[in-house]
Amino acid sequence: MGALRVEDLPTYTYEDYKEWEGDWELIYGLAYAMAPAPMIRHQAISNNIAWELKNILSDCKRCQALLPVDWKIAEDTVVQPDNSVICFKPTNDAYISKAPAIIFEILSKATAKKDQTIKYDLYEREGVRYYIIVNPDDKVAKVYELKDGRYAKLCDATDETVEFKLDACKDTLSFDFSKIW
């Protein structure tokens, strides 16, 4: 009996995904369980990111901050970023179908590898302008900006304020990373 190959694994679609119980992501037809539920520290950081985003976006009429919501990229790919910023009006209530301008993923032992590799590549390919990988253990957020179709590291933020430029907003957005820990 040979080794299991990726092409031998069952693949799924959005129609399958809608029927599943619990929290899942679907990437290139492969199912990824989101269990166990995020730890308290993870949730606290996500909540703080959401509050900071809501405050800095209060004057922008086109952009809004979202907590985990389905982003349906294709029939075989649906992800749920921890926090995101969209600068468009969603076409339905079930999921978003366009790339967010900013995505925050908060690392956990269960998701770190996926967030740093598979999702990094996916978000880069889909045109997410800023991808922030937040490490609660080190209290460091790696901030990447899409330039010429590739991510370039903008900085490692701990207590800095980072400027984000969104075409939909009139000014740059100043995000204070000291407020998320």
C-alpha cells in the first residue's frame, strides 16, 4: 500500500460546506476544521482589533470592519479571516465575494502553519492589499503589503502605529498596534 497523496483526498464544494456543522474552512476543495474554538487571549486580541478598526473607520463611508465572515473565493474555496476590512457593499448576507482590503489572522497552534503558508499565498493571489499575521505569544504583528502582485514585509509591529492606505478612504488609516495586546 502506497503513501496517501493529496489527490487521493476527497474534495468538497461550497454546497457541501454549507451543510457542515461546526466551524470549517474550505481551501482548494480540502476541508480544514477550525476546532477547538479560539482561546480567550485569541478572542481578546480579535475583539481589540475590531474595536480599533471600528474607531479608525468611523469617518470612512465605504469601508467597514468585519469579524469572522465567510469569504467565498471560488466554489472550492471559502475562508474566514479573524478580522478584515472591506471597502465595498456586500451583495448578500451569507458571504463576501470580493477580496478584503485588510486581513488580520491571529496565530494559534492549530492554525499557524495554514495562516503563514496556505492563506498567505491565497491572500496574495487574491489581491488582499494588507495581510497582518498576529502572534499572541510574541506580541508581534507581521504586516505585509501587496506590491506588484507580491507581499513585501512592511514591518514587525508591537506597539507602533502603522499607516494603511485604502483607495476608498480619503485619508490613510493609522492603526495603533499597542492597543491590541
